[in-house]
Amino acid sequence: MSAEDKLRRLLQSEAAAVHPGGDGLARIQARLARRRLVRRWLVPASALATAGAVVTALLVLPSDRTGRPDVLVPGTPSPSPSATASPTTAPQPGDWAGPAFWPYSSRADVDTAGTPVPDWVQDPVEVGRRLVRDVLQLEGISVVQECVSCEVLDLLVEDRSVGQVQLGHYTTGGKRVFTAVGIEGTDLVITWPTAGTAVPSPLTVRGTVPGVDESVLLRLVSRAGDGLAQASVAAGGEAPWSGSLTWRATDWDSGAVLAVTRSPKDGAVRAIALVPVHRGTAETTAAFAGLVDGHVSLYSAVDGSLVRRLTFPPAGKTDVEATWSAGTLVWVRRGAAGTCTAELDRLDGQGASTVVPSGRASLSSPQLSPSAAWLAWVEEPCGGGDGGVLVVTVGGTEARRMTTPTGSLTRVLDVRDDGTLLVLTNDRAATGPGAIGVLPARATALTELVPLEAEPGCYLASGAAFDGEGAVAFQGCEDGTQLLRFALSGQVAAKDPALAEEAPLSVSVRDREVLVWRNGGDTVGAIARYTDGRLVDLTHPDPVRCQSDGDQRGCVRAPDW
Amino acid sequence: MTGGGAVVRQDRDALLVDTYRAHYAGLVRLAAFLVGSREEAEEVVQDAYVKVHGALRRVEDPEAYLRTTVVNLSRSRLRRRSVAAAHRPEPLPDAASAEAGALEHVQRAVVVAALRRLPRRQREAVVLRYYADLSEAQTAAAMGCAVGSVKSHTARGLAALRPLLEDAR
């Protein structure tokens, strides 16, 4: 028997020992069903009835540009007036609530453009065609609707798919208008930034692409179709690619990072990926929020200096927890000492508002997603017990989308722009470090938590955060601490070098930069940036007063960015 | 509009069931050679079905299309693993018993362990050629490379395994 025949026989024999589980088809069907449903989440009517005015964003795009794609700005004349259309700003069931790119980057853009709406935005294929031709300026691509109702468009070059435009829709004036929320579907993948990220300049874009000798063209495109930055990156082989985009323009709010590969033979587009982003300002990308003396202030992430005070609690009330993302602050304001009352408040470009009015309940661990579209927190009855719920909202401060019962002491550690949560659970007595896990966006019970686990002999500290592609958390071991990077599946993807100190109290990540609240040694209570495997202190608190049993005056705590 | 969508979806869902029944198990076995475990192989193949679901109706050879996607997704899966894990030596099998079946089991495990240590492209070429029994042209299509590359990767992979195969006679 030849070596080849022997190899064939051994491989067949080995393969015969692999028995697939019997639930493969059900799992595939469930995932396809979830994909169909993801844009059709029902908004409880009761929540909508109480929804306040939808936040509207001012568009800075000039309306008289020539040679520009159709961007809907205030005052845009409608080509097809509709006598029956009646303006509405209330989101309808199934309306898109996540980050989007073009022609609408958010529900607010739809409201700003007003009604009646042009015919072409009601035609998903036409939206796709104009996106490719006018905004992305890509040639030789035909746009085909994959199926009649699934809001996915295939981008084809000579019958070969080079990407799929994912669409979302908004309902306005009784009509459904479409917007592109991303392009994916090929092996060209942008892993950073993720959708909805507030991007600063310079921006490091990361991704993967198979192949040996690829060239990835990166562009940052504004919603108005302006090319803001461009770079070309050599890629391929086993390593992920990364490239830097730098821009100076500040007259844009929303845009997208575009990656394109082309055939070296004829230059035809081979793969396209697109992720919607919005512009990060100096303040939103270089500052963190912290609690100090019962209020929230903003601090420089460069030197820890005070930027400005953000909240001013009335006498007898104290701000105890806060989350800061994309220029939006949400915080818990607690009632007088000894009473169990709390409210959840919000401050953004539109001013202050109340998310949960003051009542007899314990509110804790609010967390905003990077784009500030998602907000999650935990509500528990006064006195504890098992009646707590984990609340997740998206698309508006009062639009409750999901509540999950919490049978144990639960804290939200972070939330992504797709609604995935990072959660800490513990027993009532909090006798151990607790369990940290990833809770999928559509989970309905904490039993669906995908646990993140420390290595044997170590424990995961209570701080953890999403870092775009996965999650990061510090593990504490006998000889120090080290940062673990987890995939969302719970597997450890990478491990940083060990540091000879205790694991930090909290972790916050923005644009892959890690901010920690240190715990232990002479630097107890310091807020530090974790850079190149080292901690660089931004604040230098009093090592005696800022201990947990100190008087805490002047100590900046619980940083978030 | 909704009705049309439902018809399209019904067609696609029926096609999904057909292609699942025809190819799922074989693709899982193929992926198991590429990613190393049955559980991960199932995830990869399920990913592939979800990914190509919308396009299945348009392709002439759904099996080849799925196979190419499985190979690509297996590569992505391996790329995400840490270098250390990817190169961790496979544990040697337990000591052989005197029984012929057990002996073959040990020989098989040794060869499969060596197969998994091959460079990725050589492993893909060997598995597609000698397990999936594809032609060089079909293997090239699945790997997204030229036929000449397939010949080269296959020859190198086979050369690395040949001493073990000769021992196994």
C-alpha cells in the first residue's frame, strides 16, 4: 500500500470518529432567525408613550454643495410631496436603533430632514446604488437585493460577491426609509473601530484579510461623501493588518471607515468592508469622568487635571456612580444618607434629563456603549432580595428594550454597541471575587452568561471592559497581576506580561486604550493609563486619605471613558 | 412585498435543510482536521452555513462553495488563536496495547498529530487532497490559490508525513 493510500485510509478512519452533534441545523436556523429579528426588536408601547423628544443632532453639512451625494439636510426640497404624510418622530417597532452611516446616521437625521421624504430613500436598492456610486465612489459594482424583505444588498462584480450592504430602516410620516448601516460578508474584516465608535485623529484601523500579498485601501468618508483621509496597507499572510488614518477636518459628525481590496490583475474590486463611526472630539477622546466629593467631574486623560465639573447635586443628595461615552454622561444620584432612594440622570448635548425618576430602589452600575446609544444598569428593591432586574435600553433614554431578572448581586461592567453586556455576578454576601461573563444581546436570563475565567490559581478582578474585538480583565495571582484579553466566546486570546502589584479596582477602555483605578501599595486609588504593559499614573491621590477606610475627600474614584 | 419575501425565504430555508443533510457532517469532519476539535469544527461549519445562506441559491455547486467558506473560516479561527496555543505540541497517545486495533489507533493518532503540526497551507492541501479526495484543481479553488501551489504544498506535507506512514505499515 502506498504512503498516499495509507494516509487516505488513516484520515478516513480518523474522520469516522468525528460525530457531529445532532443540533447543528437547529443552531443554524436559530442564528438565521436572530439575524432576521435583530432589526425588528419591539419597543414596548408603554415605553414609547413616555418617550420624550428624540434627541436631534445639528447637521453641519452645507446644503449647496455640488457634485455631492444626496444627503438629507434641513430644508432639502422634496421631489415628491405627499399630501397624506404626517410628520412623526416616534420610533416604530422594527426601526433601526444602532449606529448607521448613509443617508441617515441616526433617527435624529430623519427627523431633521422632515417629511415628506424623497422616493429614493424608500427604495433599498436605490439607496445601495447611490451609496456605492456617489458616496463610496466605487465603479463596476452592481447592487442586487438578496431577498425581498431581508434588508441585505449583495454587491457583485461579474456575479462574484464583494460584500453585502446591511440596511436598517426608520419610519417617518407613515413611510419606511432605508439607511446603510455597514458592509460585510467577505473575508475582509475591519476589527477596529467597531460600529458607532467615536474616532479621534490619528485613528489606527485594524482588520484581517486572507491571502498572501494583499493591499487594503483604507478611507474615512464623511456622511456628505467627502474623503477625509486615506491610507494603503500591505496585508496578508497570518498577521492582522493595521493602518493609520489622519485628518484635520472638523466639519463632519458622522462617517464611515471603508476598506477595499482590488484584484492585482485588473484592478476590479475584490472585497469591501464598511463600519459607521462618528467624530470624536478632543474632549470625548481625551478625558475621563470620575467621582469626587459626591459629584462627577471630567479630567484630562493626558495629565489627570480637572477639565470641568459636570454635576451639581442638591443638598442631601450624592452622585455615586457615573458612565461617560461620546460626550454623554449618565449617573446615579442617591438620596439622603440612610434612605434608599435613587435616580438615574443623563447629560448630553441636549442638556440634562432624567432616565429613571427618584424612587425607592437601588440603582447601580450604569454603563453607556461607545456611541452612547445603549445604556444598561441594575435596579434592585430597597433592602436587597432577589427582585432585581438588569435593564437595557437603546435608542432613547426611556425606551426600555429588555429586562433580565438578577438572582444575585449583579453589576454591569460594560455594554457594546450591539447590546452585548459584560456583567459581574456575586452571591449576596459577596464572599468571593464573583463571576464575570459576557451576556449576549438577546439573552433573557443570566444563565446565558458566557463566563470569562482566570487561569488556575488566579482570580479575575472585579474590573473588566470590552475592547472592541473582545473583552479585557486583570487577573490577580500570587505573584502579581496581568491583563487577559478574551474573545467573546470566553476563551483567552492573549495575555500581557505580569505586573508586580494588585489587580485594579476598575477598568475602562476607549479606542483600545485601557484606564484603570489602582488598588494597593503606594499608588492606592490612583487612576492610571495602561500602556505597553505599564501603568502610568494620571492622578496622585493621598495614599492615606484615599484608602477605602479614609475620609475620601478630594479622591477621584471610579474613572470611566 | 411581504408575501414575495416569504416565498424567497421558504425556498432558501428548504435549500438550507437539503444542503445541511447532504454536506454538514462531511464538512464538520473536514473542518475538524483544520481547526483541531469537533466542537470548533461545528462552530466553523455553522458559521459557514449562516454566512452563505443568502447566496446558496445562486451557486452551481453549493458543496464547493461551502467547502471554500469552511477553509477560509478555519483560517480565520486559527489566526485568532494565540501563537502559543497554535503551536502547542499535541500530547502523545497512550502506550499501545498489543491488539491490532489499538495499534492502528495509536498510529493514526501519531499521524493526525503530525498533520496538525504541518504549516497551515500544507495541512489544508493534504486534507483536501487525501481526505476530501479533491482533484488538484478543486483543491486550488477551495484554498484560493494556484494549482502549482497545491502541488507544492501537498508534496511538502506528504514528505513530512511519509516517515510516519512508513512506520505505520
